[in-house]
Amino acid sequence: MTTANAGVASDPDADRQLKAKHRALWASGDYPAVAVDLIHSLGPRLVEACRVGPGQRVLDVAAGSGNAAIPAAEAGATVIAGDLTPELFEAGRETARRRGVEVQWMEADAEAMPFADNDFDVVMSCVGAMFAPHHQATADELVRVTRPGGTIGLINWTPEGFIGNLFATMKPYAPPPPPGASPAPLWGNAEHVRELFADRVTDLQMQRQTVVMDHCATPLEFREYWKANYGPTIATYRFNADDAERVAALDRDFLAFLEQWNQSGETGRTAYEAEYLLVTATKR
């Protein structure tokens, strides 16, 4: 492992507890449904940007249910899907089986991955690794396991976009972040990404793009969708569950946010343009 990882947490017990909380957070709700309903196009977009092809050895970091891993396998690569939350793998295995491809699923912490140095031709993550709490440790690991001349590819939500503002809306009600943790949407800031990778990569390219989320008919329906399916939203509501006034205030603010950001001009339809940063780079 890189030396940076040794400093992620001075207390190993605290780090284990933190990772257990993260695992429980993403195991709650139904993230595989979110990946299919809202962002199904992002995995193939990342695979295309990384130019994944036959004969390559590919790692999908914080892979969830394989939104990027499965398209990479369909492109002919040998793929490992790693995630801190193996509860998400069952849905991924079923999708891979249905689509006729093989993916190896492995429990793996993005901040301390169980893979050798210089092990993969392509290391990628689709709105996954950005949620590991310690950004520098995660970036160090992405670089470490990529072979020299290999590709690192990421899709990260931006702070200014829909998901970044969703987190900003929940922040006053959310549990306090653990010591040393950085906000996930910072991974969508180009300067932050440059600082994390520094001179260890070349050909660093970053583009802001959008995906349209139009799954629900009304902002109210969309609010309830997030509450039922998305781990961070579920955790925020649970944190306030004993305070009816705060839950009501969160409901109100969440709905106002969704009403404001709805770009559909048609009754009975919603449309939310969610901005992300597409990152590709070559390891030196």
C-alpha cells in the first residue's frame, strides 16, 4: 500500500467503525435501483472514455452493482468489480448473468485496496470512489494499482450540479462528518483533482457533462424516491428520526430544492440535469 494510506486513521478501531458505517449506509435502500433508474448511461460513458477493449485488465473501484464493470466486460475486458459494500454484488451478478458476461466481484476498500502495485490497464470509478472519506488516500490507491501508461478514469458529481446541491440541502440535517473526511462533491472540482494526482499522471483531461434524471412524475414523488432508495438520504432522515420538527423541515427544504431544480415544463413530468466531471488520465 502507499505510505499515504498509513495515515488515513491514527486509530485502526475508529477506521474500522467508520468503514462499517459507510458499508451500512450504502447497503441501505436500493442503490442498484438508483443506478438503473437514474444513471444507467454513465457506466457505458466512462467505459467509452477510458477506451476499454479486449485483452485489458480493468478494475472498477467502488463499483456498486457494476454500472461500469459490466459494460467493461461487454467490451471484452477482464474485469474486477471492487466495493466496500458486497451487499450490492447480488444485483450486479444477476445483471452480468442476464447480459452474458463474467465479472469478478471482490470486497475492497477504495482507500486500501487488496491489489498489487501496477496491476491494471484501466482503473475507473463511476460516482463511487468519490464517496470514500479520505480523498488523498483514495487518489493514491487509484494511481498505485494502475500500471505505468495505464488509464485512470472517473465520473464524479460536481459541487455546483444537482447532486452537489442535493447534498448541500441535506447538510444542515446530516450527521457530522468524521474527522479528516472531505466532502464527496469536491471530486467534481477540477483543481482538487489536479492536486490529488499531482505529477503522477499525464494527459489529464476533465470535462463537465450532464445526465438527465426524469424517473419520477413530480418533485414530491422524487423526494420520496430518494428517501426510500438512496443511502445518504436514508441516513440523514434516520439521524433526525426522533425530532419530528426537523424531519418536517427537511421534508420542506428537500421538496423546495426539487421544485426549484425541476427543468421540465410539462405537468406530470420532471427533468433534472445532473452535472458531473468526466476525468481521464494516464499514469506516468
